[in-house]
Amino acid sequence: MIVTLTINPSVDASTSIKQVVPDHKMRCREASYKPGGGGVNVSRAIHRLGGESLALFTSGGLHGQLLQQMLEREGVTLQSIPIAGQTRENLIVLEESTSQQFRFDMPGPVFIESDWERCLEQLKAVTVEPTYIVASGSLPPGCPKDFYARVVEEAKKWNARVIVDTSGEALQLAADAGVYLLKPNARELEELTGREIDNEDEIKAAALQLIDEGRTKVVIVSLGGEGALLVTKESTEHIPAPDVPVLSVVGAGDSLVAGVVYSLAQGLSLRQSVQFGVAAGAAAVMNPERELCKRDDTERLFESMDKG
């Protein structure tokens, strides 16, 4: 059983315009809409890979209703958590004249205490005990910074393995609570450890510090187009990414997490699961923005990787 938890999901609106000009009314192309938010995207990617998960996410106002409808159309198993405010909407604008992309991410609704408390209650009330809990994405205003740490404490009652993918103080406090897996990039790893990182050896040392401190058992450091560095107490391995054409890097990180947790739930080894996750991340960049990974692409890329 995989549960994803998204405390600050979004409806992502994408459009394009010939040129962005200040102080002018700009006529945009027709907009398209997709579900957004870390855990939501992880569940979407797991579904695309042929797996099952329960997507727990907050839902408020018309945007919350639209988010739920879009996920239902994709076939994602879900449980929405009602909140007082309006689910946020993000805006992505492509400037056609330069091919530059402008991303406007909103902070999300201001949570009141009952909102985040209800999220923990809904997590506690899931009918099948989860084996893996993926807590991913930003926290909205008003939500305590230790929210993910509280999720970790609840997960310990089930002996569930928690995978956290966030940033800032929320990431620090979640790690302090002791998780199964962290997926930072190099900058987030610097923040977590207070170390300056300039090369792969320093990445390895910083990741081992987190493990030695008991803050996590596994660290997967995302290296973008270079793949990922898998670090455990026993070993370190650079998993290179397959060479693929890049259409959009949006959603690659969520696809990587989805590939890892899906494979672990299927019984693959940790190394193979990270390879599958890297393949899923590579498959995602081959597709237009927010399309995430496709199963056929992911499996083909995974089969091409060194299994030795």
C-alpha cells in the first residue's frame, strides 16, 4: 500500500503568448489545465507505471473540485480532504518569441488549525495500513513547519517507510524525526548538513552524515541530467541517467520518486528501484510539460541500464 500526501496541491494553468510586455493587456493562447503538487504528481506517475496508490490531498473551493475531477478522469485512487480556503492555481506562460518559460507559483490558501489537523486525522483513518508514505511538496501558509515531522511520527505506529521530498525548514524537521528516504538536490543537501558541496565526494560525505545522524536510512541525491547518487550506510553508487531528448524537465523529480516507490512496493531491490526511478525521470523529460513518465518509455530505458 502506497499513500501519497499533498498538503498544498494546485491546479496548473499553462498558456503561451508571442511576447511578454509590461503594462500591456496581453492576449494569451487557450489555456490547458493539469493537476499539480508533489504527492499528487507521484500518484499520477505511479498510475501511469501500472501501479496503485492512494492520493490524499487537500481540496477547497472551485479549484479543489476541478483538481479532484481531473484526477478522477486519470483514474487515480484518491481521497480529498476539505479545507476552508481555495486550492491554489499556478500559472505557466511560454513566451513564443524567445521560448522562455515564466512560472508563477502561488503560496496556497492560508491554513487554519483545523485544516492541518484534519489532514493528520485523515491519514490516521486510512483503512489499509500503508507500507510507504510519500510526503511531498510545499507547505501552505499557516501550516506548522513540523507538519511532515508529525506525519513521520504517525507513520511509525504502522512501521511505514516515509519518503520526504520537500525543502527548507519543513525538510529539516522531517529529517530530524527520522525518515526512510530523502531525495534532496545538492543545494538542499547543503542546507540539511551545513556543509559546502562542490563535487560528488562532498555529496557522498554529506549524505553519509545524514545517515550517521539517524535522520534517514537512504539518500537519493538528484543530479538532473546526470542521474542520481544513491547513498546508504553500506554503499554509494552513481546511477547515470539514460541519454534522451529533453522536451521539459517539469515533473522529472516526481516521476523519479514514483518509479522508486513503485518498484520497492513491487519487491525490487533498492538499487534496481533507484535505477527504475532514474529511468522514469528520464522518460518524463521526453514528454511535454507536466505529462510525467510513460510506462513503455520507462520500461525500455530501465532495460537498457547496467544491471550489474
